Amino acid sequence: MGDILKDKERVWDNKSNDFGLLPPSNVELLKKQAKEVKTTSLQRLALQEPQCGFGELGVCCRMCYMGPCRIDIFDGGPRVGVCGATADTIVARNLLRETVGGAAAHTEHAMDIAEVLKEVAEGKISTYTIKDEEKLKRVAENLGIKTEGKDIKEIAKEVAEISLEDFKRLEREPAVWIKAYTPKSSYEQLEKLGVIPHNVWRPIMNAMHRTSMGNDADPVNIMLADLQMGLIDGLGLTMATELSDVIFGTPKPIKSKANLAVIDPDYVNIAVHGHNPLLSEKIVEWAEKLNDKAKSLGAKGINIVGVCCTGNEVLMRHGVPLAANEFQAELAIVTGALEAMVVDYQCIWPILSDVASCYHTKLITTMPFVKIPGAIHIEYSPEKADEVAQKVIETALEAYKQREPSRVFIPDSPEEIIAGFSVEALIEVLKKVNHEDPLKPLIDNIVNGNIFGVVAIVGCPNPKTRRLAFAERMIKGLIKNNVLVIVTGCIAHIAGQAGFLNPNKVDSFEVGDGLKQVLKALGNVAGLNSLPVAIHMGSCVDNSRIGVLLKALSEKLGLKVSDLPVVASAPELISEKAISIGTWALALGVTVHVCPPPRILGGPKVREILTKDLKALTGGEAYVECDPELAVKGILDRIKQKRIALTLPVPEAVHI
Ligand code: BF8
Ligand code: SF4
């Protein structure tokens, strides 16, 4: 048991007992956790509060050892750091470093997949294959590779090599993936700003260099580097998604279930947690192969369940149920019925090890750079993927023998969901309405006002905002006003658990008449009662699917991305990755709502750039609002302005 658990006296107080609007099943498990583990995320948050105001405003600098320096933006205190750095310099530098954190995560994820594709193409590994040859050809053509007369492996090799070259190109030519996948009008604008990167590595290196002590002090110049970092993030997202589709298949609509009750006490339960599908795909494969072993132990079989974005990846391609978002990962263990939680990278809380140590659950780390004291480490590499997956499952089967049935508690029952709406899958549905021009029915319904606008609600489940049910309240407010909602990442888990991904629950929500009509009509052609009120497009890297859709819409209509009645929202931001995705969206020209406030409020110039000046540069706008109903209102107002500019009808918003 870790040191944190020695602090038993302080762990449960009134403040952390405020469950707000959390679903009752979460509350019951949090109470179980408080009793059995003596620590919960809400309690740890309470112990941190009040959190540092300088940090929240972004005006704390730790770039050198004359500091740390803090700027007092109100009055009386210092206006500059020891070196003379102003609040704006410090805020801009900190923000760029956050964006680097996210972009590095997404581009390394992409590179891992590109390397596997290369090894598959060269016949160096036999653990993976190319499942979607048609997608490979489409990606190749997007990247400017001729496919005619070439065999699949040859095309795969060229795609992988061009992708890997994007990381390290020395020539001053634009990164191929960015040129190929950025909407044309956005690209032209970004080219004028001089922020199109030549490769991935140099700007990341440069960003760390320029933000170190005694370099770039100009907030405007730093913010241009930040926009460039957003584009690099977009490259990572897009490459990761597109090449995952090539190797594992492009998602199609698929039925499954969501919430912690997908952990079934009759089965050996294994949770896959993290982001990269390279390992989780193998675990799904080996669970089937080793199912009989579980039966020989008296279980009904092996049940794989998904946590976070790896959960979304295997849901989209195999229908693996969604157990838990990042906030709930601990609770999955607290059910007492989870034999193993196997993690790859990103969003893996170290506390999972302490929580697992209170149960029979084995926490298994697999990546050389993601080790957690107390966890079992079974190291993954692409050539050993089968061996590692087998070992993970055998470890879980062993753990099953130690399960204590008296400690198992799984409240609630699973919620039905439908997921897997890749752009290709959406186009397939739309083709059933208009085969020649599939985007037309979507555009027509936006034009006539049946769909007021499109809002992508993406990102994380922050304990600070979970208590407010922030994402659920926003989705409710938007669908009432005929907004088509798209979800990804942990918000997709939240939407699934709340019934927003259940096609049979459309009538149990207050949905605008126009939107309801469209959802039902499209649902019928897709062989369903209706489409659900929120469309599941995947994991966080799958936000690139939204980028692909934006490119198609803006280029078909000859409009800028910023002209479209489309908004993105990360209402419960946790990760630096959400910052980098948001920066990419701003670079494309999207309006991005966010809460909690990004750490820019202490820098007046940086704040002005992101909330005002950017509109004239890329068309993007950052919008900070931490009241869910006011956020809906602000988003509707912004969509309304875009509709007015396009001379589209503007129905009155209903009350929120
Ligand atoms: O990449 S939504 S908490 S799991 S960062 Fe993390 Fe946020 Fe979840 Fe997926 Ni995305
Ligand atoms: Fe202080 Fe400047 Fe050093 Fe930052 S870089 S810690 S502001 S002296």
C-alpha cells in the first residue's frame, strides 16, 4: 500500500463528501472507495483546494533558478520576474509548453502506428496485418502517392515512409500530412502567417528552446509558435486515426453498452486503459482464444471492458463495452470484480496502483516509459504483441482465483449505446438518402434550420466539473435547440452513460423538432429507430475525423471553416492534450469553448489574441465559460452569428 494511504485521518471530510450531480452509481462506488481505499479523487482534490491562484492564471514561472517568479496582476506585487519577463511573456511561454506536451503525446502515438505499418509492409513483423486495403489506398492518394499497379505492401511502405519523413524532414517543404489534410482555406491562411511546419521534431525542439530562460519574450511571436504546435498536434491526431483504420479497420456503427455495470461478476474482467490500440487490439484477440481457460476456472468467459480512449478504440472496431472514463478508472477497480487493468500510455493516474493494492486486481503497465511503482510490468513491443497479450490474460486468470465475492459491488445496469461513426460510416448512412451527393442531405438540413449547427463536445472528465454534470447539461441544452452533437474521448463515455448514445432513448430527452426529424430519418435508413442524440466519433485522436468532415464541408461549399455553424467544446478539460487539440481547432478557424479556464487569464495580451485577434487571423475564437447553461447560450449565440452571416434562417433559441 502506498504512502498516501497512511494519511487515514484526513481522507474523508465534508468537503469531499459533496457529490453534487454525480450519477448515484458513481456515488455508491465512491463511498465504497472511501471506506476500503481511504482515498478518492474528490477527496484528493479537496486536499489541494484552494488551488494556487498564480498557477490558475498562468503567471507562475519556473523556467530558471532565479525564480520561481510570480506576477501580481492585481496590485501591489511584482509586475515582472527577476529577469524582467512580463505576465504575458510568462503566460505565453507556459501555454506553448502545455501545447508541446499534448502535441508530443499525439505525434508519438502516431509515430508508433506508422512504424508498425512500415514493419508490416516490409514483412518484418507478422503480429499485425493490413485490414482495410481500401482505406490504405484512400490515405495514399490523399498523401499524393500513386496507387495504380502497385501491390498493397508497396503502397503501405510508401505511406509509412512519407509519414515517418514528416517527423524529421530537413528540406523546407511543408509536412505532407498537414498539406493533405488541412482544409484549403485554412491552409492558405496559415501559410500567410508562416506557421506551416516542415516536420514534427524541429518545432517541438524549438518551442522548448524558445521558452527557456532568456529567449522569446514577445507574446505575439510565442503565440504564433503555439498555433504551429496546434497544427503539429493535428498531424498527430490525423496520422494516428488514419493509419489505425488501415491496420485495424475503419469503424462502422456498432452496438454495445456503457457504464461501470459492464463489468460482469460472472466473467474474468480485464480493463484496457490508455490510448494506443496496438496492444488493446491484441488483448481483444487473445481473450477470445483463451476464453475456455476462464471457463475451466468456473467463470463464464473473459470480458474485456474499455477505459478512456483505448476503450473508445476497441469499442469502435469490436463493440467492446465502455466501462469508465478517466475519472471513473479507480471505480472500475473498486467494484472488486476486475481481475486486471492493463494500461498503455496517457491519462493513467498513478493512484491506480494504490487502489489496485486494496483488491485482487493486477495493474499491468506495458510501455517502457510508463511504469508505476506497485504495478506489474509486462513490456510491450510490436513483435512481442501476441506474447504480451497472452501473458496479460494469464495474469488476469490467476488473479481471478483470488477474487473475494463478498467485496464485489456493481451498482446500476448497463446503458445501451451505438458507436463507431467514422466519416466513412456517416457517408454510408447519408448515401442512402442521396447516393451521388451524400453531404447534400446534411447541408440541406443545416441550411433549412432543422439542424441549427453542429457542436463537437470533446475531451476529459474533470473532477472539478464532474460534480456539476457539466457535459450532460450542455448536451441537454444543445439538443433542445436543434444542435447536432458529436462526442469523442471521455465525453463519449459520459454521453453513453447518460443515455445520449442510445438510439432508443431519443424520445426521453427534450430534443428540438427539426433535429429529431433528422435523427429519425437518418436512423431509419441506417436500419435503426433513430440515430442517437449524440454521435460517437471515437477517441481523442479521432477528433481528426471531425477535421476530415470539416475539410469536406468547407471545400464543397467553398466556405472557410470559420464560416460554418460549427463549434467545438472541451467543457471539462484536464489534459495538455485537450489544450493542443483545441489549439489545432483554433488554427483551422473553429470557435472553441473551454472550461476550466486555460491558464491564460493572467496575460491580457495572450487573452486578447485567443479571444479576439485570432478571429481576423484564422477565424478561430477561444471562448471561456464555466456555467454550463451560459456556455450553451454563448455557443448558440455564436452559431446564430455565423448563420446570419450566411443569410440562413435563424429560429429563436428555446429556454435552456
Ligand atoms: O485522450 S478525454 S482524460 S482519456 S485526454 Fe485523457 Fe481527456 Fe480522457 Fe483520451 Ni483525451
Ligand atoms: Fe523568473 Fe525570469 Fe527565471 Fe522565469 S525565467 S523564473 S520569470 S527569472
